[in-house]
Amino acid sequence: MGGTKIAAGVVTPEGRILKETRYPTPASPGRLVESIARAILEVKDGFEVGGVCLAVAGLILARENKVIFSPNLHAVEGIPLKDELEPKIGLPLTLENDANAATWGEFRFGAGSEVDHLVFVALGTGIGGGVISHRMLVCGAQGSAGELGHVTIQATGPRCACGNRGCLEALASGTAIRRRARELASDHPNSALGRLAADRKVLGEDVTRLAREGDKVAIAVLAEAGRCLGIGLAGFVNIFNPEVIAVGGGAMAAGELILETAREEVHLRVRPPSRDLVEIKEATLGPRSGLLGAAALARDPSSGEYVLES
Amino acid sequence: MGGTKIAAGVVTPEGRILKETRYPTPASPGRLVESIARAILEVKDGFEVGGVCLAVAGLILARENKVIFSPNLHAVEGIPLKDELEPKIGLPLTLENDANAATWGEFRFGAGSEVDHLVFVALGTGIGGGVISHRMLVCGAQGSAGELGHVTIQATGPRCACGNRGCLEALASGTAIRRRARELASDHPNSALGRLAADRKVLGEDVTRLAREGDKVAIAVLAEAGRCLGIGLAGFVNIFNPEVIAVGGGAMAAGELILETAREEVHLRVRPPSRDLVEIKEATLGPRSGLLGAAALARDPSSGEYVLES
């Protein structure tokens, strides 16, 4: 469940999606619960379903099964989703942060399926993430771990949506890319990016397209975002010594235009052996990582800690 | 084992030290192995000892039981310590990074003994650290995880000993405190710190002493280090959602003179619920955390991953 849509699916233990549906996210809290329930009931019809995990774009308080902060989905904050939904759907339900669910998805079925230590970074409007350490999802004491977008990489940097300054998210997210594109467009009015910006508001996909067409200013915008991303990733390599860092999210449409400089920065900022081991690559499940991961997490709803036995 | 001394001890399962010895660290690789063996043989005499964990100030390659990088103890790099020591001591031996061992010590017997999620930061000449997540030591794929001093908090900041720029270690370690003290002393020649610096080289303990005596410049040096520390800790709170962050190491002689501003910075930079849960406090085991943690880790030498069952 995100700010614009609710996606529901029935998923096999092997990660095959048997049925899927999508609803727009309604604005009012009352209709929100109703829409989630309707989406679940619609897909589960005709299948033997054991449980549901609801992955939400927001901070989860695991103990209370409650979303306590969701910048793009305020309507969901504070609603006792488990208590309200379980009677409507007739199934046990757990909550998880969407990026944590996506991390579990990439670990079980995607870019991290062959490793024990994975960092997943979702590069979208904001930056989310999650960590698998020793085949276990790092949830933290309250289920709020994995906020990888909110590490400070430039203490004096720009203000972030979270209130902090110089967060990775403030410097390398889709939002940061658009902001920087507009700045560089006005510095370089004769570039393709500059000419477009004179015409209309520049979007993230414009930057990627113009960069692919060879516009040096658009290329520089993405390379700079990649450098900032790499500064954050370097820290994650030193903290977690992972085998793989998988980068997903909408901004990964730019792929290597971002990842190449990110890798360079990691190489500059990290020492062996961690530096030489880690593979920094695109996530492979695309927008379905959250759905697949949530379904896999639903199979272990009681533990509060998710461990995959090898 | 550190750059200046080798400490060995016999420790009970409950964390009581029955016997302890210390040797100076010799400079040559040949005599190093000999000194370690002698220290172990000396303390184990008369006790029933099941195994040894050697905690080393350096990067460990766990699979090979080898130290591959140790800036203050180059002699140890590349030596097959396990293979050379086991025949000499007649006991199974494992290697661990000293900060990881200290983390396990604080988790088992110290500041983190009542929680499941702990971040330990050792504030000394450099900054080391370790993480307990879900009662498990986060070791990473190669045993090199937990390098908490080498996350970038100011991308354009001063050069770090590791080669990177703007690492937490470059801004909040004992070394950073001394450097900043000398800078501010020359800016404020009439302060107590300034007068001392005109006389002789300023040491870390001078800064703490003068700050306790009320010198505003010395207080500012420690407060600034605390702010930098807090920027790093804020990131760890967002990444790990721990119940406790325990700060130890030599520079913690300054205690609240550093921790107070660190807490303020965490409060500014982190959102609830993680922010409201985390307790940032001094580690309680002092210089013995590494010895105690290593002994506890020695009880599980075969797994490579250390989990304490609740």
C-alpha cells in the first residue's frame, strides 16, 4: 500500500503470483480500510490463503501493528489496521514497512536470492531500504530499522523531508534528482535539459531520457546523484559487509547512469575485503518486490523476526 | 591484542575474570605469535579452559582466521594465527575484531545486557564499533561488518586514516578531538587550552581536564565532537532501531561532555519511534569489554555467527 495505489496478490511459496489486483488509495481513513479489505477479498477468492502481510510505505510500530508515520499516506497513521482488517478478511494479518518487505522479496526471489547478507535500497521519490544479515531481516526493536535513506552523508547538506539535513534521501532520491536537474538546467540554458526546463517542469524520466540521448547536463545530474548514493552505500558496506547491494525503485530506470558513479564512490571510500566482495547491482523484481516479499513474510506472522533457515 | 599490549584472561560463563595477564605487544611478527602463546599459557595454567577467542584491533577475514589489515599492528597482518597458535596452546582458537568482541561483552555483561538490539561505539584513537541485532552479532559475509567509524557524515570533510573523507572517525575520535583542540587553542590563545598549547602538545586528557575545570574552549571542542558523534549515531538509530547505544573507549573519559551534545543531535536528526526508544549511554565494562566478550565468543567457536538464545 502506497500513496497512490493498493496492490494485492496471491503468491505461492516459490514466489509465483497467481492473481493480482490494484485499487487507487482513497484519501479518507474510513474508506482506506474498506479498500484494503476489498482488494484482499477479491484476490483470495478461490485460493487457499494462510495469511496476509500488509506492506505499508511508512514507519511501523511492530508491537502494536500500527503505522505511526507515513508522509505520503497520512490517512493510515494510527489506525489499528490488524484489529480492523482481520474480522473483515477472516485471515491473520501482520504489518511490515514496504521497503523491508521489498528487501525480503529481493532476498527470497530476486537480486539477493543466492546470498546471506543483502542491503536493498529503493530509490524512488524518497529512499527506503532494508537489510538482510545472516539470512535475517534486520527489524530493530520496534520494527523501524532499515531507514537507509535517513543517514546523514553531508551534515551541512540540504534539508530532508524527515526534518534532518543532508540525508542520503535529500541528495540521491528521485526528488533530489529533479531538484538538481532544475538547478543545472537554469545554469545551462542551452543544454537539452535547459531547453526543456524553459518549456515545462522537468520530471525524473526526462532526465533519464535526455541522458540516454547524450545530453551532458542530464548525464551530470544522474552521475552526481550516483556519487551521493555511493557515499551512503560505502557506509552500508562498512557497517554490514554484504555480498550484494541491490538498488531498486523508480529512479533505477536510469540504471547504470546512476550505479556507475555509485560504484566508483564505494571503491574510493571503502577498504578491502568488504569493498572487493560487494556487488552493487540493480534489483531484479521491479515494482513487485514488495508484494512478493510481503507474501513470503506472511508465512511467518507470529515471530516478529524473520529468519530464513539455510 | 592491540598496538601496545596483549591482555589475556580466564573468564567464567558468567563473566567473572579468574586470572589476567598483560604483555607488551612486540614489533616483530615472529615474537608476536610467541608472546600471544605465552600470555595464554600463563593464564590457563590450573584452569579448565575450553577455547580461546583472540580479539584483534584490525580487519578480520573470518573464513581464513586471518587479520588482513591492522593500522596499529601491521606485524599481525597475514599471519595464519589459528594454525600457528593452536599447536602451541593446545586449544581451539578463533579470531574476532576487537570492537566486535567488546560489543559482545557489553551485550552479555554490560550496558546492553538487558536488550536485544545494541549498537556499541568505541571512541578511542580511532572509532570502532559493533552491532547486536535480534541478539545476534552482525558479522557480515567476511566478518568485517561493524566498521561504524567509517561511515561518511560529511562528504567534503577531513581526510580519515582509512583514506576516505569525512568519516565519523575523522570528526569524532580521540585523534579528531586532539586536532580540533590544537586548532581552537591557536584561535583562542588566552583560554586555558590556548595557554597550555603554547607550552606543550595538547593531549586528549588535557581537553577533558580543562573542560571539567570550566574552560569554554575545551568544552566547545568536546561538544563539537559530541555533535559529530551524534550525527553518526542518528544514522545508526535509523538503520538499526536499537534499544541502547553504548559508547565506550578512552575518549569516554569525557563522558557527558561528549554524550550530551550527541544526544541533542540524535534528537534533531531522528524521528519517533526510534528516537524516543533509544538510550544513549556510557558503556560499563571499560577496557575489559573486549576480554570479556572474546571469552564469551570463544564458547561458540564453530558457527561463525554468534547468537544468544533468549
